[in-house]
Amino acid sequence: MKFDGIKMIDIGDLRLSQIYLSQEKLDGVHAWFVPTLTNFQPIFVRDFLNNGNLHITDGHSRTFVAWQRGIEQVPCIYDEDEIVTSELGQAQYEKDIEWCERFHVHHISDLADRILTEHAYEALWRGRCWKMCNLEAALLERKICVEALNQKKAALAEKGLFVYGISEDLATLYFENDSGELFEIPYTA
């Protein structure tokens, strides 16, 4: 569902790629937001799964504030940034989308009870993304054995646990349960 230029899109039609929001970022958006959207930068979106669904790549906080203020459509631009379109970027966003599905975060309103302090946001969202990036990069660069990791993932999945990342030194595997409780174990391939 690629498009050129800026397109007004219904907020309800935008899918998410983030499971938390930062209260500090929301406060910043509230400070400058005006309902006419005169100073509103377009939301970056992309159809990662080639199924017609546009996922927000940048602008969850702006979209949330617009939704809170009763705005039905926001200006969007199709994201062609190399960070997003690269093999690693594609893998990362597919994981983000998987997380949104698992935690039932589909509409921007679903983030209303997932707003964190800046400290918690850094730990639970940015930290999570870095750990996932480490894992996806290690897989792409073949620094870890895919088969061994898949066996570990399968064993954890049988217990209702999901692998979401690995430490930079590839020594610690990070995983969570359906409630979002976080765990870690030493990892050796």
C-alpha cells in the first residue's frame, strides 16, 4: 500500500509498532499540539507485511495525542528510510509488530494504559529494542546458530515464554511471559 507524498489517513487505520509510550514525550507533544494540525509533522508509516496495513514507524506519541484530542485523520508519509528498509530494519519492525499482536496493541487507544515514566520507558521499551536489535543482528551476521536458538525458543515457548533479545556479548538471552514479566538466562550455543 505504498503511496507518494503526504496522505491524510484515518487514525483507526494505522497499525502500531510500539507497545509503550513515554509520558515525557506525550507531555512535549501536548505542549505544542493544536487541533488544526498546522505544526504537525507527518507520521511515518510503512506496509511491512505487504498486506495493506500501514504501521507507524515514527510518530506514535503524536498520533496518540491527536487521537486524545479527537482528531480522526493525520498526515502520513511512506517511510523509505534506510534504517527502516534495510534487512535488519525489516526484521526489527516485524518483531515490533509481533509484540503488538501478542500484547493486543492494535489501535492507538490501546496504548492509553501503557504509558510509562521516562525511566521505565528507557528500560522497558528502548532497552527491549536494543536487546532485540542485538539478537536480529547476530542472526543476520550468523554470530549465533539459528538452529540452537530455535531449539531454545521452542523449549521456552512450551512454557509460555517468548524470546525477545540477547545481550551485546551474546551471553544472556532475554525472554518474557504473556503478562510481560521479563526473565533472563545465560546463553550458550
